[in-house]
Amino acid sequence: MFRRYPAMSDSRSESTKSLTKGWGERERRVAHSDVEAARSVKRSYGSWLLRLLRGGVMLSAGEQQVLALLVAELPPHLRAVAEAQFAEYNLVQREVDGRALNFYKVGLFSMAPLPVSQLLKSKQEEALLIRVGVQMGEPDPLHATLTALNGRVFCAAFSRRVPETQHGFKVSEVVHAWKSNFSSNSAA
């Protein structure tokens, strides 16, 4: 019944500026990401009918927050394309073990994924964009990666299941893997 699909701005609001006064640039950017990037990453992809027919899921609050942190850590030229792609996606499928999310743009009755309007120019077919370590009040950080496939931001993978809560997440480490996989102006 369920079909798996094949893999395929720095301006801040005044309220965010006042809350982050005295913080370093990185902390300010991450706090800004909590407010702004969470808006760019949807929690619900597609209609309930599409999710029912295609085996889609809604993101948990924790998954949405970690995904927003991943997107917020991307450089502006990649972040803009990633946000545009996430806005177009209408299906997300969670892997059985709960440690990965795959994103698609599909039609209700089409069997193949639909094209997105903007693609990333990658040096490889499958390319890691970014890896972050997220502290959640536990001794070991949750590691999360965002991967592009054929120019599409396709998979968010986690070192373990993401907790339901969305409060208290803090980026503890960032690996900008995009530097070896994408050019400095990588929008197609």
C-alpha cells in the first residue's frame, strides 16, 4: 500500500536584536534561526490524503527544530535554495528506525517525484551539505546531517531519534561539508 520513492537573509527583526544584545555573532545567528528558520521549515508536508496514500508523516516539534538549525547554519546562497525546495516539498517519509527523513515533491496520482524549481549545483550526485552537533541537555550531542541528491535537499539524518521537545536545543559543533561538495555560488 505504501510506496517508497527513489532517492532523488541576514536581516533580523527588532525583537530578535533586542533579545540577543551582547551575544556573539554566532549566538545571535542561531537565536535568529530559532525565530526565522523555524518559519521556513514546515512541520506538515502535503495534505492528510497525500500522507495517507504515500506513507508520509508530519515532523515532530523536535525534528522541525533540528531541521531548522541545519538550514540556518547553511551559507546564504545555499540556504535560499534549500528553503525554496522545502517550501515546494509536499511529502516527507520517516525511515523505520526514526533516524532519517526523506523529502519529496510528488503529485497525488503520479508515481515519480516532480521536479523542483531551483537546484543546487553539486560536484557529486550525492553530497553532504552540513553536519551539526546539537546539545539537548544530555551528555552526548545529537548529530544531524543534511544531504543533497541530484541537486535536491533530500535527506536529514540523525545519530538517534530526535526527542519530541523543541526547547533547549543548542548547536554545539558545525561541519560545513558543503565547502568540498558545492561551489560558492551553487544555485543552478
